[in-house]
Amino acid sequence: MTTDQAPGRRGVPADPGPGHTVEELIRHRLATALGGWRGSVETALPTVAFVVLWVWRKDLTAAIVASVAVTVVLAVVRLVQRQSLQYVLSAVFPTAIAAFFALRSGKAEDAFLPGILWNAVMLAVALVSVALRWPLVGFMVGAGDPRLADDPVGWHRDRGLVRVCQRLTLVLVALFVIRLAVMVPLYLASEVALLGVAKVALGWPLWLAGVGVMGLLLVKGHTPAELEPEGSVHSAPRGTL
């Protein structure tokens, strides 16, 4: 699956555009953001390589080298195919940071500490965004909307979209809580192999479960989009709170 976002390109859903419901718009944004099965594999493989080498050799340096090597191979394959490095890069930076933490402390489990800290930060951000009624999912939706190119927070004017994104952000909160509830005890127990299994299982599979829950919330809704199409003269009717 390529990561180009041009409408109608193979494997990429076309943008629903103006005049559709909030739920349709959000379904499209989530589909393009997740990257499909290939993006998930590219994100997971460096972790798999790290854990396999660690369990086999108990050699931290070898495990890190294997993880970095896999990332480089994935990047080369994308370049040869003239495809975007978006999802490979999403693995490069976490891999580099994880390697730094592990090499600095000399403990293999510390390779998972940046991810744990990141999930804790994102949990706090998601909770605050819901409390302030600027839901995190709203920024994800707005970031890819061409109508908001000059006004990246314009999505917040659509009260129906804000309501839906509040509920979807609470799903993200649940995902972050699950990850921390599983990963933190394993980290404290220095269970490197189980940390690796948990990281992979709580990556794409957990996202799929979360998207499934979001899908149930979205498929039942028909909230009219209130944002105006580009060039429109009249405002769309405002929704009620």
C-alpha cells in the first residue's frame, strides 16, 4: 500500500469531501493515518528483530544492530519502489531513541522506556484535550482537511465534529491506559522478551481493536458537517449542543 494521499490512488480511499457527514470524514482520516498492514509491519519489525537477537544472544549491542539493520532495509525497499518513507521513519526515530536509552543504561529493558514514557505523555495530552473540549482526534482530522489549510484549527468551529471527536479521543485514552497497564509492570520486572511481545501486540492489533470501536461509534452517527466547502458563500446550518 502506497502512502500517497492523492484521491483515487490505488489503496488510498478518496477524500469524502464537503457535504458529507462528520463520521465519513473521520473514517477517511483514520484510514489514511494508520498506514494499513504494511505500515504496521514496518513499525513492528525493528522491535521483533531486537527481541529475537536479545533472547538468542543476550547481547544488547547485537540486538540494537539487528533492529537498526532491519529499519535500514525497510527504508531501502521503499526508496527502490519510489514510495514514501513516512511509516519507515515512524520506526527510525523510536528505534534510535530506544537504542540510546538501552546503550546508556546497559539494560535491554530500557529500550522500551521511551515508548512507555511516550504513552504516558499522550495519555495526559488526550485527557487534557477532552477536558478543554479540544479533542486530540480533532487535530488528526483537521490536519488532513484541504479546506483547513489556512486555518488548521478551523475544525473546532464544527460543534458536531467536536462532539464526535470527544468520544473518539476517549477511545484513545483507553488504548493508552491498556498499554501502560501492561508495559509498566513488565518493565519493572525486567521482562525483555515479554516487553517485546507486548509492544508488538499492543501496537497494530490494539490499534485495530480501537479503530473497530471507533467504527462502531462512527457507523451509527450521521452528524452533518458544518465546515463550509472552499469557495462557498452560505454557511451550513449550525448543529445543536
